[in-house]
Amino acid sequence: MGNNTSPLESLAAFTIAFVAGIVATAAFGGYISWIKKTKSDD
């Protein structure tokens, strides 16, 4: 069986994964800063 995916589909999949990684990194960074801020309030 051959590979029947178009280059555009591959690019779209890569873009979705890249954007998801950016969103996850930003969310994790925000969570870490929230934890640090909450911990310093004690």
C-alpha cells in the first residue's frame, strides 16, 4: 500500500500539532506561575 496523503494534509497535521504544543506550553507556564503566586500568599 502506498502513501496517499497529500502534502497539504501533512502540513495541516503538523500545524495542528505545533499549535497544540504552543497552547499546552502556555497553559503549563500559566499554571506554574499561578502555583508560585498561590504559594507565596501563604
